[in-house]
Amino acid sequence: MSIDLKVMRPGKLAGLLNSTRLGEVTSETRVRRNVIRAGLRVGDSTRVNVLGHAARLVAAWHARRGPGAASGLTGYDALRASAAARNRRLSAAGRDIAPLPDAANPEHRAACEKDFRRFCETYFPAAFCRAWSEDHLRVIAKIGEAVREGGLFAFAMPRGSGKTTLARMAALWAVLYGYPHRLRAIGHLFEAEDESQAWPDLHDTIRNARWAYQRAGRMPDFDALAATIAWHRHSVR
């Protein structure tokens, strides 16, 4: 006996569904009622498109088990919950900054990880264009020790000898290699083209977060930024 699933009487469809091991699961009246609810998309009072009818029932089942259904919400509350979930997904997609570019020179980047002096000379040659004095070298060694191992120290140097520049570069070096867990301010990342190529992923992360805030007033995703810094902390070692 051949069965045409695109054209079947409601009574015959009810009988077919009731012929499984589950026994009676529906009735001709219930099938007709569901067909009437769906309109002419799945048939009429005498003929039923079984495939279309099944697709509609599956879609209705998934709709009932959406974000509102999981929390027991119905009606307008369920609609609000569904819209809120959709907005959260769109917001997360808008903050996604992947894929990130690769470093232009990973060897230089790795070589400067534990050498603050080399970091200054490699990425900021214009700022450190003169020869180091003995005081400079002592301060650089102290900074490297404090950043990598912790500790406090104070130093005094003449005006114009590079105190502020060294402190700013030390903060930048610490953040780029993931040494600190917190740092209030690190300055701009646009002062050297070599630096932006060596850390393009972190550079783009901060730049895109700033642009997003300037354009739309949207606060950056600090969790994503923290994850990027944490990834640096493990990948460069």
C-alpha cells in the first residue's frame, strides 16, 4: 500500500500515528484542529500535507522551549526574555575582535621579555638615542627586578635625564608581557611603529575598544581584554 505524505486525509493521518507502539496519541479531531490553526499552508479540512504539518509542529515545540520557556515565562514576558537574549548575542558579536594579526618579528618580541634595556632600545630608539650612564643602567636593572619579581624602590635623577620616559616604558613593558595583574595607566600605544607591529593583537584590542566607546558610547569588553592579556602571559613564556 502506497502512502502519499503530501496529500492525506486527517482521519487516515490520525490512524497512521496511532498505529505505533505508543498506541493512541492523537485523534482525527485534533489533527483537523491543528490543520485549521496552520491555515492553508499545510492543507485544508479534507487533505493534509504531512511533511508541512510535521515541520510546523516541530517549530512550535522549539518555540515553546526557547529562553522564555526555560524560565517558565509566557506571553509578553517570554517575548522580552527572547529579545534580551538576542540582544546579548548581537552585543557579544559586535565586541568580538577576532581574528588577531600575527607579530611582525616574534624573535625580537621574545628576546625582550626579560630584558627591559633591550626592550627600550629595540622598540623606542628615538626616545633612547643617547648612551646609557651608570645611573641609567642601575635604574634599568632595578626596574626589571621590580617588574618581574616584585618589590619597591625609589630613585632620583636630574631633570631631563629620562625618569618619566623610563617609568612609562616600564609600565608598557610590564603590560605587554603580562607581568602585572593590575595597572592603572599605560599611556598610548602609538609612539612607535615597531611596537604596534610586535604586539598587533593587544594594540588592536585597545584601539578598537577606544573607537567603540568614542563612536557609540559603548564600554569595552574588559573581560575580553583581560583574556587577551592573560593569553600573552602564557604564550610568550
